[in-house]
Amino acid sequence: MRRWMRPAALALAVLAGAGTTGFTATPAPPAESAPPPAATLDPDLAAQVDALARAALTAGATGAVVGISDPVRGSYLQAYGTADTAGTPMTTDVHYRIASVTKTFTAQAVLRLADQGRLSLDDPLEEYVPDIPHGDEITVRHLLGMRGGVYSFVRDEEFMARYVADPLLPGWSPYDVLEIIRAHADEATPPGQATVYSDSEYVLLGLVIERVTGRSAQQYTTSVIEDLGLQEASYPTTAALPEPYTHGYMNTDSELTPADPAAEEPRDVTLSNPEVPSTAGAVISTVPDMIRYAEQLASGTGLAPETARLRQEWTPLTSTGLRVQYGLGVLQLGNWVGHNGSIFGYSDMVGHLPEEETSVVVMVNAADAEAVPAMALWSGIVTLLYPDSLPTW
């Protein structure tokens, strides 16, 4: 199955707005109070991290950025390789598409609306988006937890062929996703039976946000990002990325688009239409911003305490091997809390280890929206520094 994130592949890689709230939320600290991590990691450990990062520059990836924030071992922020095939050095402040990490912001937006009393997590989807299979049974909570049973539109072969041919996909909108969902009604399942990753469920949540707020999902999600003090994160309205940015490439070992043997360089897929992933994967950021965000995500910053607790009531995404679970728009990978993502040209992992108060963020500038190349690097770093943090079932 194709998706902005693949939990099964993830496990294998590791093993290899307006209104009063009526509550006191955990406030976001001012951005200036949480500077990017300094290069203070022990030199021997840093050298081992460097070796892992350099080894990750394969299969079309020209560069990577690694960020580590650890109050005991020290912090580290380093760029590797180049930002493009022309040889421009990679820098630590480059913007990139965070792919499915976007879902954490979409969930934050919905949960904030719930805290404000503007919607209930038990509201049926039918109240906001009509004519979705099982829409009268699916709740907002089901969608947040990947338990809605909704057909994931990225599995549709006709859609994927069009998207691969032209990532700009002119004229696309989330309403095209609805048509795909309805066309595959026989592949929907009743909600609440299993936790199954579906990008469609987060596109639907974007439409819920719009119906509740009267604003575009892009506008409302932007307000959530701003409230968290993330100055480099943005929800784009065009195919462009803010400067500076790294180019993104299709990984050359992709089964989705096999590399042309005659091509001298990997396919550049930097420019893509943000309306395609929309609230399932459109946001752009930087590694330093995501280091700051990792702790906010794990601690429930900006949410009522009970909502933050509810967000981390986990259900299994895997049953054997590495323990991978899903909450409400947040992933638990072993003992780590965060999310990963893969989209044309970019893969990443944002993780926080609460018991160590540690964050590790990795970006690699190659992906195909299915494989998550950044996971091998992230897991290598985590296994090196925190070997007991990735328990299995």
C-alpha cells in the first residue's frame, strides 16, 4: 500500500483559531527560549553519528540533516552531503517537506477545536462530510486514531500514476480525494475494528476543520503552527519551498518509479502540489524547528492536560517485531513519541524520548512517498545512543 508513511516499512527499517477555551493549556515557550541544539555531543559519539549519516547518502539521496537534543549526552546539529546534484553544500537550516509529520499539526488543530467546545471527538463524520462509506458510524476520534476504516486514496492506481507522471497535478483538491474514497466504497471497513494507516482520514479531518472554523485548513493549521512558536514551519499554498531549501529526489531504488538506467542523476521532484497531500502531508519545516517541536508534541503543549493524555492512548499498528502504535495523530515507535513521513523527494523522522528528555530528528532528501529512507539513519543513531529504547512486542 502506498502512503505518506508506511508503519510496516518503518518497523523493518528500524529493525534493520478563535474562541475561549475554558481550560489552561500548556503554553508554547517563546521560540527564542529554545535555541537550536549546539554541537556539543561527545566527539567520539559525534564521529559515529557522522559515519552513519554519510553511509545514508545512497539511492538518490544527496544530503541529510541530523539534530540531537540531549540534556545529558549533549546536543548536535549537522548537515551532510549536498542540497542538490549541482554540489551546493547542505546546511542545517534548509527547509524540506515534513510529509506525514503534518498529521501531528492537523490533529493538534482538531484537538484544540475540541478543547474549545467547537466540536466533539464523538461527532460523526457525516455531520461534516456527507456520503462517505460508514460516515454515520465514523467519529472524529476514529479518524484521528487511524481507526475509521476509510480507503486510503494513495492506493488508487490511477491517481498514483497521474501523480508520479506530474507531481504538480494541476487542479487537484481534497474533493478529488472524496471521489476516490466513494469509488472504492467496497474496500471500506466499519470503524473501530483495527488501526490501519490511511491518508484519506487526515484529508477528511482537514475538511472537518474547514466546516467548523469557516477558514481554510491551510489558514487554521498555520495559526496552530504560529501558536507553537515554530518560526520556520509553514503550510504552503504553492509548490515552492522557502529559502534556503534542499532539493528533493526520487529514491533510485523506488519500486514506484524505477530509475532510468540511462539517467545520470536521480529525478528531481522538489516541486509538488501541496493540495495533493494537504492536511495529511503538506507542511514544510527545518530540522532545528522540528527538534523544538518534538518535545512540544510529546508533552502536549497547547492542549488541555486531559486531551494531551488522551492523545497518547495507543493502539497497535504492528503485532510482531518492533512495537509501533498510534495515538491521536502521533506515533509511538518503541519508547519514542513523534511521527515520520515520506513524500516525493523527502523523508524524515521526528522523535522524542520522554524518559531521557531527548529529541532526535533526521531528514534525508530522497523518498517516493512509500519508502522512508530517513528511518534507517534515525534508527541507527537511536540504537547507538539509546539501545534499550526500541522494544519489540
